[in-house]
Amino acid sequence: MHKALFLPAIYLVSSWLSGAAWATEAPALRALHVYPRDVQMTSSRDRQSLLVQAEYENGITRDVSTEATWVLSDPAIARIEGNVLYPLSDGTGELVVAYAGHETRIPVVARDTATSLPISFRVDVMPVFMKTGCNTGSCHGAARGKDGFRLSLFGFDPAGDYFRLTREISGRRINLAELHESLFYKKGTGQVPHTGGKRFDTESEYAKILVRWLEAGAPDDQGEVPQVTAVEIYPEHAVLDGLGANQAINVRAKYSDGTDRDVTTLAYFMSNNDNSATIDQAGLVTAQNRGESFIMVRFGTHTEGSHFITLPKDLKFQWQEVPANNYVDELMFKKFKKLCIQPSELCTDERFLRRASLDIAGVLPTVEQYEEFLADPDSHKREKLVDELLSRKEFVEMWVMKWAELLQIRTTREISYKAMLRYYNWLQERIANDVPMDQMVRELLGASGGTFTNGATNYYQNETNTLKIAENVAQVFMGMRVQCAQCHNHPFDRWTMNDYYAFASFFSQIGRKQAEDPRERIIFNSESGEVNHPIGGRQMKPKFLGGAEPDLQGKDRRVALADWLASPENPYFATNLANIVWAHFFGRGIIHEVDDVRISNPPVNKELLEALGRKFTEYQYDFKKLVRDICVSRTYQLGTQTNETNANDIRNFSHASLRRVRAEVLLDIVSYVTDTKNKFQGLPAGARAVQIANGNTSTYFLTTFGRAERGSVCSCEVKIEPNLSQALHLLNGDTVHQKIQTGNLVGKRLEEGKSSEEIVEELYIRCLTRRPTDKEKQELQVILAAEEEQKLALEDVFWGVLNAREFLFNH
Amino acid sequence: MCPNCGSIRILCFAAWLRVVSSIPVVVVCLQLGLPVGETLAADAPPQITYDDHILPIFRQKCLSCHNLDKKRGDLDLGNYTSLMQGGSSGEVVVPGDSDSSYLYLLVTHESEPAMPLDSPKIPAEMIEKIGQWIDGGLLENTGSTAQVSKKPKQSFALAAPSNERPEVVPMPPRLSLEPVSHTPGTTAVSALATNPWSPLLAVAGQRQVLLYDTQKSELIGILPFPEGVAEVLRFSRNGSLLLAGGGRGATSGQVVVWDVHTGERVFEIGDELDTVLAADISSDQTLIALGGPQRVVRVFSVESGEKLYEIRKHTDWICALEFSPNGVLLATADRNGGLFVWEGWTEREYLTLKGHSATVAGLSWRSDSNVLASGSEDGSIRLWEMENGGQIKKWDSHGGVASLQFTRDGRILTCGRDGHVRLWDQDAKQLSDVSGFGDLAVEVAFCNETDQMIAGDWTGAIRVWKAGDGQAMNELSANPPTLAERLDNAKQELSASEVEAQSAAETYRLATLAANEATANHLKAQESLRQLQQQKQTWQADVVTLKNKLDVAANDYEVAEKRAEVLIQAVPALAEAATQAETAAKALLDDAELLEATTRLRQSHRLRAEELAALEQSKPDRSQALSSFRDQVSATEQKIGALTTTISAAEQQQEATAQVAKSAGEKMAASQQTSELAGAARSKSQQHVTHWENEIAFVTQLNRLVAEHVTSRETVLERERGHAEAVAKVEVAKQAATAAQAALTEAEEELARIAREIAISKGIQEPAGSPGQAEQVSQVSE
């Protein structure tokens, strides 16, 4: 409203010239953000850089740090140099930042300004190694170091680093007589040949820190060293206007002693999508192509991110209102609006029928179902279809299979066939009886007893290594890959070695003993056994991953863990399962991969994921309801056809994506359409591949199409990437051809006296859930007419349809 | 060949040719393939050659990745031949065309991957040099220029391995004590070594090696090591040579050898791309082995300075190596625990000693060459026999051994991470255990001559202990102050001691005065006491006399009193008697007798009365005399009493003055001593000052002499080079002349042949060629 009065003329002119996004008039300034929101300086060496971000009505943000005016209410406490405040004397005041008629005030506190803190190896020197890349995995952070010198990867072992730097090879890396002769300094500054090249200049802040440390006599830290408790990245989000737009990043670390430090120059910057926005190591983000990126900073063991959107310059976008079926759509559309994306149109009923049948039940609709569904005039027929599919036993089988993958149900050296069957039956009963997920997980993780009597105990037979069990639990139930933290702090997540071993110690007291039957083992709580930290060897007390350190006196640690894990207190459980469910229906998780939840791999739609998790909890962990929410959403029902705005989107679910049908379902539908039966170990003839209990059983077809062997908990076990051997197998292998012959569907139909045309139509509906188009009909007519032996010709058509991508993919 | 000729040479040659031949200079030049203009140019640009200009650039910027050992991209720039072979992407230089040379494009960042990797461009002048070099035709060296070897051949070879006590004790002459560098702080001691046959300790410092006399614990020499820091120091087995291996990390490394007897640097060997961590010279002084972070042990011939062979079996940095005392074997060890023994002369592998799991930091041979000791970061000390390479003893100590040495008599000195220094016998019995370092003990050395254990720690402290009882002796420094500083300090010390001496002398003077005064006082007090005592005696005698007199007076008085009493009674009696007599007489008139008696009575009475009256009259006098004597006595006695008090006070005073006099005397004696000491200190300081002044003068003198020596040597070399060049020029000219002569002869023969042919053709038929041609031919033949 003050726009006309306060916006500088130049800004108005430039906006008009470039043509603002929504209208000819310049977008109004909505807010002026100053980051960080407060300044605290606590030593003579302290300082704080700031940035000012202008947010406009059209969502675009701009870095106006250099254009804004900065005034300090009490100039005696600090001086302003560029965008940095340096303390002068103790006191409090207010920084007033003004730009284009808006004004924002932030408090400034300066204390202990006369105190100069002594230099610390951990607080001051170690971040230099991180920032300048010395301790990365490809350099000295490698397990065996580089060129004879090792640093711990991303600094997980400061004491070891101090030792190696100062005392491993005495007199070489540091030279306290002639400081500038210290090899690590000369290498880093490129004064002598260095495989890693020159990392920083002798005049840089980094070099100065190192020299200051050397001047102090290269001391080790004494006593308690302040730990980084949190890292803040600013701005919290940004929407960049076109290629080349810039935004500076500001990073502040909070320490356990209550102080904070401006670590912008010491933080390591990364972008998870360089195609959309790049960031240099000075912390300047530069917009590239349209898209989203997550700008991350790493400092100490902390990784934090900020969400950046890049839009084309002066994008003209008008949101076309589309109805939302439920909360899924509402949250999706919110995100689409931010990204200036219009979702695709709804898919056809035929498409939806095929898609939902395959996804929910792993089956193709029969001809009758097809006809019935198309003929149904009910406007809610899609919802009816979803409900119908959810009630089928195939739905249960589908999810038993999916869970069997996550729980690795298979025979191993430790798990006999019988035990495996008990395990499978246990799972099947739980899913078939709609046992809530949390209860199932509690039963599973807290399981004790014989592997025959309590099938769930086989979970602990699958994997007997304490650390691996912990890794599997984290990966399956929280979606986290914590393996990295076994040897070093997780490079792209918050997990430290402490977290890892403290979590692993929940599984350190699993007792196993032989039962009467040599194939059976008994799992019990041995009430003894601990996990030690590999560095220093101290005993780790069990601590929930990202949670509290519970009192476990006299309790079964696994039970305590299961209780926490499957409770709303665990922020990851519900969202993780919701994400797994989501990924099943979209071929891609809101966090992708579903078992790669980490700070540096943020969800594409955080609000939606949280909403799904919340709903899941509200539904008492009944995932059938969650599936319904997803399947009735408009988002699930979108067509694959893209429009101008979403053509490049592959992450935000703004259109349906093509997904190859997974191995078991593919075999089942091939068998169904050809009217043939399969025989699998332990199952009656005609059973579906989805029902196979044992991960170790397979057929050539299933293996080729990437059935999970369940050898690990990785979501990558199920392979749906097409490859040449799949194509060749379908074309030349025995499955398709033989099944067409064995099923003799064409022969039977001919015997029934059906015309070729009718048979073709049935084949199309059976396989593709649609009638052939007129063009297809005409072309097929030509082929059929040319062939005397109609059966052969029709079987060729059948073969052709089965080899069509339209059949192999869900769309 | 030709582009290598200097222009002057060509001119000389041309002049010479003019004299000996009529063929124009240009023709000769063309025949020799010389660009005429260039050769005749007065100031040709200096030639850029691989050896002189390009290799140094590569060393500085490229060789860390592209060397013989590493060969990134299969490219080795470390020698000309391999450079010409190129790398995995083919040839990297095209002669005469820098713009087509891949190497040039990479260093100019015109092509990917920009070199050096991840670093800014190398300086423009270096790029320019490389360009000039390529454009100049990729010269390897100055080629045809006569080479006068910069390094005269060395011969230190001994007839046989020398392990015996030499006839002349290897001690250096007087050497400069001027340090090359003196730093404010100190860093870890990087190397220590003791001479096997003299009380001489070598200590590595920053860009210098210090020599200490272990007997006197005194710095006796500083050898400059401008190459960097010595990481290893070794004396040859006979103590006559001192080796220092070291350099600068990731930059350069070499071994430098000094003659201990002369203190002169005699030669350098090795040209590593990183510092040298281990080096040794064989006991016959023919071989030098060295190794370092490049993982290769290189063995050089001392005589020629040439590399004889390389050992490439180690998988990590070479951390220790030592030739056996008999000169037959060479033990080498690395940072990965690898330990091998080789036949030193044949480079054949002799033994692999397996056991260490971490850096082998120390190797040492027993003097009989039959046992090798090794100490490792894995905390173990192991002894190996050399028949089969069996491990004959192993024990753990220090939690990581940093250095180890066999003594001459077969004890083993070790130090390590725990900061302790321990001496063992070969059965692992601990003979001595000393500590006192605040940090890791990193280097040890044992002085066999003085039986001292010497060790240095991470902070740069160096301590010395007696081997027998482990008694701490003194501390040495790897970072001595400069002579100027020392002189300054000595001067300051001198002026301080002068002030001290002066003030001490003053104190002494004052103390003397005070003492004298106190003595005088004391004497005075004594005298007055004596006088008082004398007075008292006098008075006491007086009292005795007076008392005697008093007694006499009293007696007199008494007697008179008694007489008076008698008289008082007698006089009336007499008077009465007289009266009676008179009466009687009267009565008896004329009784003469009676009258006479009466007269006698009267006379007697009168006499007696007179006597009484006299007595009566003299009584006051007597009484007065008596009381006066009495008074005198009492007065004198009172005086004596007072005097006694005075005397006792005087006695006290006398005692006090005696005390004062005594202490003053003591003080005087003390201050005399102090003053004498201060005087001694002053003269000592004076000596120091003189000493350091001397040293500085010595260094100045030394430097001047060295400079003169270098200059004269250079002059000689220059002359030699000039001579050799002249000889070479003459040789070249001779060859060219011979060639020209040959060409001339050939041409003449050709002419003769043609003439013959012409003649023949003439003989057969009429002349067919043009008259001009015939003319020309005839002209030439003339």
C-alpha cells in the first residue's frame, strides 16, 4: 500500500521494463526479513554477518543486503562494516534495517567484548579442515588417508586428528620453530606441490586461523570444549527470479556454552540440485534453471538446509483452479502454486481402472469388471472401485509381499524353511486381520520365544550382528541409512557415531539358544551385553535415534525400543510408513528413496508427508485408510500427459508417471491374461507369484524382472528398471510364447465361435483395459485378413500386445 | 647440433674458414644447417634447456604427481626421455610449436584438465619459459657446450670397512658458532647422532646442524644446512664423515656430507621430491642409501655421485635404514611395518623380517653385524639374527618406540611416546629408565665415549643423563642464540656484573668504616670502664683510711670521755680533799707535811680541774671530728655505690660495642668476599664478552676466507671451462674444416669426373653442351 510512496523509482522502472510476473505493475513488497533475527556477540573476536531478504507479493524473494540501510541504535556497542557487525563495547541495542519503506528491527547484544578467547583446536581449527575440504572422503578423510596423512572423515575424531597433525610424524606437519614451514600450512596454501591443490590463500581467514594456532604453540584443548548444539541457515527459503539471480547464505552455529558464532565462512555449502541452483563456497547461491533445490550447509556434525525455488525470469503464471478431493490434493496444489506448476488433467476411467487394480491389488480387471465400471454412471465410482479393491484378498497379499521384503522373509542358514513359513504366516495374519502397524512392529521387535512358536522372532535370525540389526531397524522403520555412522559421523545427516552406537546398544542383549528341534532357535532377553564406542571404547547407554535416553532398569531393551519406535514420539515412524505407502502408488516417495531419509534429502512436500503421517497416527496405524486417502486423491488420478508448466517435473507428482509393473505382478497378469497357471514351491498350482513366501525362491522370469531376493532391507532390492534381457525374454523367451500356447485362450475363443474382431477386442481389454482404437482395428484387420490360419494370426496379435510397453507399464 | 652453437664460435669459425678456404661463409653455414641471420646475430637469447630451466619448474610445480614413482596419467616429467615419450594421452610436446603442445595448453589452462590440478596457474614467467623451450626445439641441455663437471669426483672409499678406533680422534677444528637461524620457539628434535669414536654429538636444528662436545657439554660448531631440516644424522663408522639427510617436506630432499676433521661440506647426494627421512653411508664409504616419503630407497655411489640402484619394495614411507657395520647388509624399514635386509653391494634381497605392525621408527645394528635391532610405533623392540632372519627377542615398551640405538658394547638405548628413555641389555633387562620430558621423547643417541644417554623431545628439549646411574647432567639446545645476541647478552651480563662489583666494593668500604668505628667505640668504652673501676678502687681505699681515722677519733673520744668522767668525780674529791687538808692544815698549822700535802692536793686539784676544763673544752672538737669522719665515710660509700651502677652500665655498653664491633667485622669480611666474587664474575663476564667478540671476529674472518675460496675456485673453474670450451670449439672447427675439406675434395673429384666425362664425350663426338657450361666448368677446374 505504501508501494507508490516508497519504492525507489529505479526499482519501479526496472520492474516495468522486465514485466512483472503477474501483472504489469511491480509486485508489492510483502515482508523484509533480516537474518539472523538477533545478534549476540560474546568476545572481542566475535562478529556477526547479516543478510536482508525482501519478499514480494508474487512470492519472489530478493537479496537486498547491500541496498538496505543499516542503523545501530547505540553505535558504541558495535561497528558495521559492510554487512558485518563487530563488537566495540558491552551493551545492548537494536539494529534498524530499512529498505523500500519497510523497516525491520533486530536486537543486538554485545558482552565480554574485552575478552579474547584463546584459540581452540576443536572450535577454530577443525572447521577449517572441513571447509577447505581437507577431511573429505576423497582426500585426507579417506580411511587410509591420502599421501600418507589421514584426518578423520569430516572430523569425527578430533583427538585423533590432533594427534596425527602434531605427533604422528613429529616435526613434519607442524614446525613450531619456523611456523610458516609447517607442511600442513604450506600444502594447504599451495606453496609446495599438493595433490589436492591450493585450498586457500596465505592471506585468507583459514590460513590466519592456522597460523594463530601455531603461534599459540599448537595447543590441544583443555577441559570442556563447547559443542555445536545447532546450526542455523538463513534465509530459510528463497524463490529466485530467473537465471543468474543471487542470494547470499548466512550460517550461525549455537554452542553448548550458550554462545553463538557466525560460521558463514567456515561452513561447507552444497546444493542437492545444481541444475536449479548452485552455491559457491563463499555461500552465494546462483539461480540456474527452473526447479527446486535444497541448499545445504555442513558445520561440525550438523547439516541443515534451506529450500530454494528457481523460476524462469518474469514467469507469467496463472493458477487454474482445480477441485481438491482431499487434504492430499490441497497440500499438493499449495506446492504446485509455489512452483508455478499446473497439474495435468484427470486420467480416463479406463486408465484409472487399470492403474488402481494393478497398484492396489496387483491384478488386471476382467472384461466384465471393465464393462461394468465403464457403464457405471455413479460420479463416485472411482472411490467405490478403490474400496472394492481394498477389500480384496489380493490387496492383503500385495502388502504381505511388500512387508516380507522389508522383513526379509527368506530361508537362510539360520532360518529353516519351516521357520520361514512361520514367520510368513505371522506376517500374513497380522496384515489380513488389519492389525495396526504400530502393534505389529512392537510384536516384531520385542519378539521372544522359539522361531517356530513365535514367527516374529525370526526377524532376529535374519541378521544376528548387533550393529546390522540396528541399521536394518533404522532403515526399515525410520527410513534412515545410519551405516555411515558406524565408522564416522554421517557426512550428510545429523547422525554421529555416538548416536549410532547408542542406538545399536538396544540390540546388544538378544539371547539366542538352541531349541529341541535342531532347526529351531529360541530368542530371549539375555539381560547382559553392551556396545562399546570404537573410539575410546566407552560403553554406550541406549539412546533412541534422535530421541531420549530412556531408563531401562529391568526392562527388555528391545521392547522399550519398539514401544518408542512405533509411537507418535518417534517423529519418523508414521511418516516413513506413509512414505513407503505413497511410493508404492507413485513409483517414487515424497522422500526418494524411501529408505534414505536424511536432512540432505528433504521431502519434496514436507507438509504433505507430515499430514500423511499425522493421519496415519490418527487412523491408529491402519494403513488401509491411508491407501484410500491416497488413491481417491486427484493427485493419484492425474493423467500422464503433461502440460507446458509441468513437462519437466519428475519429482512433484504433478502428473502420473509410467512405472514398469513389478516382477511378481507382471508374472501374475501374464498368467491371468493367457489363462495359465504357475507352480511355485510350497504353493498349489495356480497360485500367484505375489503369494510366494520365500525370498529365496525364484524363477527365471521373476529374477529377470527384478524380484527382491530379500537379502537386504534396501528398497533397491526390487528392480523395476527395464533392461535388455527383460525385452529379449518377453520377445524370444519361453514364458510369453509358451503361456499363449498353453493357455490356448485364442483357440478356446475360436472354438466358442467368436469372431477375430471380438477376440482382438477381448485381448485388448484383458491386457490393456481398453478397446482397440479404430486405427488399430483397421491395421489388425489387414494382418488378420492376410493370414489363413486365424489362430496363429490372433496368437501373434496376442504376443504383440503382451510385448507392448502399454502392457508392461502401469500408467 | 647447430642451434646449440654460440654465435661467437660461428664467427670465429667463419673467419677461420675464410682463411683456409675461398668458399663463402654463407655456404658453409647453409651446409651446416644454420639459420644465417640467427647465427650472425650479436646477442642471441639465452637458450632454454630442459636441464637448466624446465626441470626446475617441473620440480616445483608438476613432479609431485608426474614423477617416476607416481606417474599420474602415465606421464613422468622427471627426465627428458620419459617426457618425450609422453603420457597416456600421447606425446605432450611438439617441437617448435608450443600452441600445439598438450602440456603447454594444460599449464596455460587453455585445455582441460587445467594443470596443476585444483591450483592457480603457475607464474607467467614459468609458462613463458616452457613456451620458449618448446618453441626453441625442446633442448635437453646445452648440448655441444663442453661440460665441466661441477662436482669433482669424490673418493672417500676405504680399503676395507672401518669399524676400529681411528688413530686420530675425529673432532672438528674450530668452527663458526654463528647459527644459521635462531627462532623464538622450538619444535620437535628431528635428529641426533653421536660420533662413534669421539665425544661429539650432532643435533639437527632449523637449517643447521649443531656440534656439541659431550665431555664439556659445549657447543663447538654449527654446520649450515640451508636445504631445510635434517631428519637423519649419521656419522660414518670410523667417525670421519657426518651425514645429514633431510630437506623440505613435499619439496626437496638430499643428503649432505661433511668431513668431521675439517668441518667442511664435502659433497651432496640425492635429488628427492620430498625430504629424506632415512640415510646412511656404508662402512667402506662407497655407498650412500637414502629414502623418504617417496617409498623408494635409492643407493648412490659416493665416488661418482651416481645412482646405482633403487629398492621399490616398500609400500609406505621409508622411515629407517642402516648399513651393517661390516658393510655387507643394508636394512630398510617403512611406515607400514615393512622391514627388509638387502645385500648392499648387489641390491639382492636377503631377508624379509616380518612382525612389526606399524611404523618402524628405529633400526640399529649390533657392532658385530650379527644382530639387528628394530623399534616400532607398535610399541615393540625386536632383535633379529642374520642367519635366517629369526626374531630372537621381542619386548614392549614406551607404547610406541620413536628411536633406538645399539651401544658399542651391545646395550640398547630407546625412547618413545611415553616420554621415557630406557637403556636395556639384550635380554630386555632394563638397565636404566629416565624421564622428565613433558612430551613425547622422539630421538635418542648414546655417547660411547662418555657413557651418556642423550635424548630429545617433541618440544625441542635435549637432555643428557649418565648411563650408569641415570643421573641427569644437563640440557642442550637445538636453537642456540646468534653470536650477536650472545655478545649482547655477555655485554649485558658484564655491565650487570660491573654494577654488582661496584656496589659490592662500596658495601665493603662502608662496612670497613663501620667496623673501624665500632672497634674504636668499643675501645673507648673499655677505657672509660677501666677508669671508673680505678676510681672505685681509690675510693674504696679512701673509705678504709677514713674508717681507720674514724676509729682512732672514736677511740680518742671514748678515752677522753672516760677521763672526763673520772675527772669529774676526782676533781670535787680533790677539792674536798684539799679543803679538808687546808682545814686540817689550818687546823694543824704548820704542819708542813700537811701543808705540803695540801699544796700538792691543791695543785693536783688545779691540775685535774684544768685537765677537765680542757677536756670539756675540747669535747665539741672531738665530737665534730668524729661526726665529720663518719660523714666522710658514708659519703664516700655512697659515691662508691653510684660508681658501681655506672660501672655496670659501662660494662653493658662495653659488651654492646663489642657485639657491634664483631658483627661489623663479620659484615666487612662478608662484603669483602662478595666484592671479591663480584670481581671474579666481572672478569668472567669480561671473558665471555671477549670470547664472543673473538667468535664473531672468527666468523667474519672465516666467511671472508670462504668467500675468497669460492671466488678463486670459481675463477679456476671458469678458466677450466673456458679452456675446455676453446678446445671443443677448435675440435668442432676442425671437424667442420675436415668436412669442408672433404666436401671440397668431393667437389673437386666430381669436377674431375665431369671434366673426364666431358673429355670422353669430346673424344667421342663434338662438344654437345652449351659453351657457357663448358666455360663454367673450365673456370671451376682452374
